[in-house]
Amino acid sequence: MSTFALAFGSATKNRDQKIIEAFFPNPLLNPSDDLVAVIAALVGYDNGNKEFTITAQLAEQLAAAFNGVNDTKNADFAIAAAKSAQPLILVILETD
């Protein structure tokens, strides 16, 4: 599975709960297949360009996945984000 990009971050939603902006502190261009496979299993990703709402519990699991590929920047962000009330989002892009 080849993936163009993967990004985990925080989002701002409007009163209709639609995302109006997102901040991705450490987006990954061409993430490893191993990382994508682990994260896909966690969020139910199969293919295509998709976004996922992430819970605090899932953020902790993402931290472990990022640590598993030595991505400490995303792992540290995921740990901090799990303690935040800010909406969290994960985006996986199969293609540009």
C-alpha cells in the first residue's frame, strides 16, 4: 500500500460541527507502509483520501503507533492531544 500523506492534528469546528480549519504540526509525506497499516487497523481505513475524528483514547493508541516507527514528534503531539478538549483529526491521503 503506497500512501501519499498522513497527518494528525487538531481542528476547529463551527456551530454546525463542520471543520473550518485544522492544524497538523508534523504531517508525513510518503509515510511508511508499516505505520499506515497499523493506523489503518486502528481507525478502519481501507483506501482513498479520508479523514477521521479521533477520540482521546484513540490518540493514545496513535501515540504508540508513531512511537513504533520512531516518530517522536507525532507521538508526543498525540500524547498531549489526548489530554486536550480540542477536536482531533487524522487525514490519510492515498493520492495527492
